[in-house]
Amino acid sequence: MNPVTKVSFDDTAVAFSSKSDAALYKMYLLFKSMNSNTFVKLGGTLLNTALALHLPVKFIIKPTIFDHFCGGETIEESERAIRELSKYHIGTILDYSVEGEGNEKSFDATRDELLRTVEKAHGNTNIPFSVFKITGLIDIKLLEKVQNRQELSSGERAAFERGRNRVNDICQRCYERRVRVFIDAEESWIQETIDQLTYEMMERYNQEKAYIYNTYQLYRHDRLEVLMRDYENAVKGGYYLGAKLVRGAYMEKERKRAQEQGYPSPINPTKQASDALFNNALRFCVEHIERIAFCNGTHNETSCYLLMELMEEHHIAPADERVYFAQLFGMSDNLSYNLAYAGYNVAKYVPYGPVETVMPYLLRRANENTAIAGQSSREFGLIKSEMERRKKEKH
């Protein structure tokens, strides 16, 4: 039997093998709540209001939604999640999910925290990647101005240079410590600037192998072309391309802005078009594996099955370090645990940071779960199946 046919994403015994009956029941209650759009919207509004008024709601949030989707408030608190995942051969990507204040002091503080995540990953096989967002290090308005080729004042030029140096500080440390790092994708109106900074870092640090990875949001209709162009540039420049493939995270915001400002939306017209583009990007990466290391960052079962089949066709071993699967902590355990059980490289994005500052991230997760067609229902259905399976097993 080949490795692909051995993997079933409906195998709830493997998917929830790390969960006690009590933990599974807690998940059941959480996803039951998140299955309701009304509850998520109302709950989000109430939580934001309570936090803005400094009401003591942390004791409600931390043991529930925060505990499920985050590793902890600090790197040290996240150790429990790192160890737990490692028991099932799943790596951790520590994701500092604090949305900064947008000033130089907060940019420096974010850089310093990100350097701590690199040090934590150094020599630690349980932490295969670091990750960061460039907007945590450089002002978003400045990134947009650079993209629009607007003239910068001398103060702005100096601020951009400081931001570039922060990006380099992290990438250089990753290179020195032999830690791979994902640079996350963001909104289209700043993405070109992010890309340019990332290519600079790749050319500098990816001479031996891919340490620096760019992120491609395949819900954008031009991203496969960009991926192919980046590959050509890597070949010409004699460096390796690191690529993290995702569908994308800013669809409603992107469409709204395009409509308001009267330019064509960068987003594919249909989900099917995004799926096709994503799967073609997987094919391209597998076909050019000699120069590309990539991560299949998806919660889509079809794309995971496809990548397993492509790896088999091209004789790429499940444990080949150039290919990773990644999902978010607290979501799609049926993918992560079953893939890892079959010997594939899998990592979970594990967000961490103070409860109050991670709330925007958590509310986005809850909204995404209800927005992604059937995602919450799928999770909820799998949890119920496993609870029923365990009940039968006991009788």
C-alpha cells in the first residue's frame, strides 16, 4: 500500500489522539459556540468592549478561546504546546501575534521578541521555522508610500532604512542559527515592498539552501506568475527560493478597497479559481524542487492529498526537508496529526502574546472559522464523531 492511500483525514482516532475525554468535550463546546455566526459576532463585540473598558474578562478568555488557539502569553508559556505537539512528531512555528503600536519603540521591541523566537528555534528540532510580519517592524503607511513610488522625506527614508535593518537583523540571525523563517504576506497595497525586502534577504542568505521564505497568497490571480518569476530570478541569482503557499487572509478587505478606489480586484473571481491556482502552484514547486523549498500552508484536504500524490509521482520522500505541511494551532488536527502519523513533515503555527493584544488575532480566527465554507461545521462534526467512537469503544 502506498503512503497516500494510508492517510485518511477522517481518522478521528489519530486526529484527536492527544486529547483526553475532558479536553475533547471542551473543544466540542468551543466549536459548538463558533458554529453560530450570531454568537461569534456578538461575543466578539462584547469582548472588544470589555477589553477597551479594562473589565476583568481575561479569566474567561484565557482558559477558553485563548487556550485553544494560542500557545501562551510568552515563549516560556508556549513550551507546553511545543512539547505536546512534538510527542506526535508535529513541529511548532512560534508566531508572535501582537499587533504593535506602530512606533519606533514598538518596532524595536517586536524585533527583539522575534530574535528570541529564533534563539528558541536554534538547534531545536521541534521548532522547524520562525515567522514574522514586516508590518511589525516598519510603519504600514511607509510601506505603502514606497510601493506607490512616492517621494520620501529624509526622516521617512531614515525610518525605512531602520525598518530594513530590523528585517535584516532577524534574517541574518536565522542564517547564523540555521533557522528557516517565513515572511508573511499582507495586503496587496504593501505586498510589493514586502516582496522586494524578502528577495533582498533571499539573495543574501539563501545561497546554500532556503532559509528565507516568501509567502504567496494564491487567492490573488497574479501570484502563480509571481512565483514562477521569482523562481527564474533565483536561478539567475544562484540562490534558493523559499515559498510558503497559502490561499490568503484579506479577501473582504481587498475587495472592499478595490471597489471603493475603483481599481480591479486582485482577488480571483471564484473560490474554484483560487483552488486551481493554489494546486498549480503546488505542482510548480514539486516540479522545480531542485531550487525550491516550500510549505503547503492549507486547511484544504484536497490540496493535501494532491501534494502527497505529487510527492509520490516525483519520488520525493514524505520526510524530505524541502516540503512541509502547516496548519494553525487549534484547527484542522485531522490534517496535521494524520499527516505526521504517516511520516510527512508537519508544523503548527502557534500564536502567543499577552491576551489583550492577541485578541484581534483570536477574533479573526473565530470569524474565519465561521466564514470558511463549512470549516467550523467540519471541525465540529469530526469532534462529535470522535466522541461517539470513544463512547462505543467503552461499551
